[in-house]
Amino acid sequence: MAKRTVGALLRDLGWPEESLLDLGGIATARGQEHYSLLFLGLAGALGTYGFGIRIVPPAAEG
């Protein structure tokens, strides 16, 4: 239920469906907490929060 709610909120904020990425359950929370430290470090180094990070999946073989 929570994942569905968050997905709906993100879509309401204008996130395209292909940008939504399910990172799993509560077991993955530690990684997301560490990401926040990375984000804050980057923002401090850049002097702005106006940046994005993109996940680029590997190209399909063939």
C-alpha cells in the first residue's frame, strides 16, 4: 500500500512512470540513508541543490 501511495504522489508531482524505481523493502533503507549523505556532500561541493543524478541501466545485448 505504501509503495503505491508514494508512486501516486511522485506521478502527481510530474515524475514520469519510467523514472520510478522500486528499491525493495525496508532492508534497502540503509543504502538510501547513505545516498542522502552523498547528496548533501555533492550539494555542499557544488554550492547548490540544483542537480540531478540519473540511473543508467546497461544497454541491451544484441
